[in-house]
Amino acid sequence: MSSKDSPGSKLSSGCGRDSERRANLQCCIGIACFIHDSSSSSREIIMSLESIYLKVEYV
């Protein structure tokens, strides 16, 4: 496993249970991309659907 995360490089990897890891993981499912940022106390999930961006914050 490499520490370097390249955009588009990790599609299947970094999804599901891997998202629980404390690191910046990008999960792309179809046209929806989920970015998990556990670097802060709150989890920020950015869902990119076509040209609509939804930001949900979990504290």
C-alpha cells in the first residue's frame, strides 16, 4: 500500500471499510465521488454528483 494517493488512481481501493482509516481517501462510485477527510475532528464528506456539490459534516 502506497501512502501517495493519486486522483483517479484509487477507485475501488479506499472504499467501504478503508474509509474508516485516518487518512484522506477518495472513493468514486459511478459519477459520485466521496472524499473522506479524517484529518480533523469532524468528518467531512463531499459528494460530487454531475455538477452538484453537496457537503455534509458529521461531528
